[in-house]
Amino acid sequence: MNEHTRATGWDETTELAVVAAPSFEVFFEREKAELYSVLCVVTRNRLEAEELTQDAFVRLLERWDRVGKMADPRAYLYRTAMNAFRSGYRRSTRAAKRALRGTQPDDAIAEVDATDAAMRALAILSTRQRAAVVVTDLLGFSSEEAGRILGIRASTVRMHVSRAHAALKDAMADE
């Protein structure tokens, strides 16, 4: 132990422990509940949210050697999940148009909607507005970070959030 280490309590091994990226397991345990909750709000379907959460983490695990070293692996996780959501949404929209019939809402979500004013308010927003509001307002990402997560420009995120806030304000004024 040298004089600097004794005086500060800091040495190279301490620094490496602080800088080292968390293992995938630690990251998974820390992020899974919040990602699932966010996807429940965005999709309005618990089963779809669970599937998207699993898919996002599987894709992340496949690339963890690279993603774990990123400055913000959480943003990469959310972008992966939102990309999967948008792909599935486009696929289901095309299938619905072909079949000319809608899907039945999830009864458990209908119960939550009836008791939860925030969920009802978010339900009036478009999918893109809802995703932008969730990522910026609920998760606290900046518009630039949200743009990277959602795969759109920061100015587009700000536009969606602004329109969503206006729609929510109008809806609350009507009540």
C-alpha cells in the first residue's frame, strides 16, 4: 500500500470495480420491471408488454459484450424494445387490414383503465405520442435521448410530446 492509497483509500483496483460495467444479470434485474411497466403503458396489453420485454432482453444478451460497454445500455434497451414494438405494430396493422377485423381488448387492461385515470388519459393519445410522453415524461429521458430510443429526430419527439400535452389538457378540461 503506497502513501496515496493510505491517504485517500483509493487505488487502481477500487477504480476498476467502480468503472466496470454491470453483468447482464445485474442489469436485467435492475431494468426488467421498469421496462415491462413502460411497455404496458405503451402497448396497453400486458401479454404483449411481457413478450416485448423478453425479446428486448434476449436481443440485448446476444450483444451484451458490446452493449455492456456502452455509456448508456439502458437507452439501447429501450430503443430495442420500441423498435420491436413498432415492427409488431406495423405487422399487426397490416394483418388487421387484410382480415378487416379488430382484436379484442385485454380484459385485465380494461379493469385497470376503469380505475386508473392516468392510463385513461394516455389512451386518447396516438401510439407515437404515448411513446414519446412515456419516454420523456415518465422515464425522464431528454428529447435527444428519446429520439435515439424511438428512432426519430429530437424535434419530432418534442412535437409529439407537445401535441400529447395539448390533447391531455383538452381532455381534462372536458371532464
